[in-house]
Amino acid sequence: MSFWSHLEELRKRLVNMAIAIGIGFILCFSYSEEILGLLLLPMNATVNYGLTFPFITFTPNKTVQTLHFTTLTEPFMAHLKIGLVAGIILVVPFLLRQVWLFIAPGLLPRERRYAGQFVFFSTLFFAAGVAFCFLLLLPSAVPFLISYKTEHLTPIIKIGDYISFTLTFMLATGAVFELPLLMILLGRMGIIQTESLTKFRKYAFLIAFIIGGIVTPTPDPFNMTIMSIPIYLLYELGILGVRILGRPKQGSDETSSTET
């Protein structure tokens, strides 16, 4: 494809993504009040984990925190933000499909058949990241921030600040969970190799804790570790994926073609 053809293809994919986000926004904005109720669970309920169905339950806290607003437009803007971010999460499979269609012309014909797997596993990992944040990170981070050295303080939490905090945290965690698929994609393109990733392990461990410290909004080591360890495990999963699905070395290709 020529340069202008690439730009036209990019424009087409961006338009399709914008339309999908618009549809997702309309649907989620209609239920923004219900979504807000879910977002309040990490602040006003305790998560309980069990080995029997339903496995995860929420117990209401004795002290209920309420959200406040200081400007007339703040509640409306908060619900707009809920509708937009929730709409993006809702249409993630379609967005990833558009990303794949944009990069597909640069792949070999046999590699294009992985489109379905790419969209499925990308959506699965993103959803796992969002769920991990909502069920584990936020229930730890929100109570910590509310109770940290606030014995002589009264929390007045603005709806706009709380919505931005929770939604940004969930989106960031979902994006981080895409790391193994990004590594596999780069491996298929021949940009990275298993050997170099293995040698980079000790630095990856350090970088995982740096990223965990940046993404985690709390300064305590416990919450940072909760985020950092999964990042490093995702890196190890990416190494395994590159080893299995990465592009074979040139010598391997030549050997297989000679045997054939």
C-alpha cells in the first residue's frame, strides 16, 4: 500500500471506531446511574471472596460515604464521563478488530488468519485487567486513601474526582494487561526474540515495580505489590507466548524448507 493508501485506511478505521464509541456512549449513558452505583462499591462495601458460588460478594460498610459536587455542571459532566469510558470498554472488541484490520496489510497471508484469536484474547485480557482493578485494586486503594491520616479530617469527595480516579485506574490496568499480546505481536513481526526477553528478565522485574508505583494511586507497598507482581507475571506469559507463537529464526525457516 502507498503512503496515501495507508492514510485513507487509517481514516476509515478511525471513523469506524468513533462511530462505535458513539454507540457505546449512548447505551452506557442511558445506564450511567446504575454504573455509578457499581463504581461506589469499592468505597462503601467490602469485597468477600469464597470458594462457592457466587465466589465474590459485597458487604455494605457501616459508614457510607457520599459524593458531593461544587458546581452545577459537575454531576452532568461526571455522567458524561461515565458514559464515554464505559462505552469504550463496551466496544473494545470492535475497536481491537479495527486495529487488526489496519495492521493486517503488513502481515503475511498465513498470519492474517489469527485475526479472531487476536480480538478474542485482547478483549479477554483487557476485561481481566478491568475486573482485577475493580475487584482487587480499588477495594484496597479507596479505603486506604479515605482513612490515611484522616482522624482529624472529614472527607468531602467530589463526584468528578472520584469518577476520574476510578475510571482512569481501570482503563490503565486494562491496558497494562495487554502486555503479553503486544509482545507476541512484536515477536510475530520479528522485532523481539525470546533470547533477548529472557536476558531482560531482571530489568523487567524492576520496571514492573516502577510501573506499579506509577499506576497505583496509593503510596503503600502493599497496593504497589498487588499491581507490580501481575505485571511481571504478564511479562513471563508474554515470553512464553513469543516462544510458542513468535516468528521462527531464519535458519529454522531455511531448514524446514530444505527438508520439504
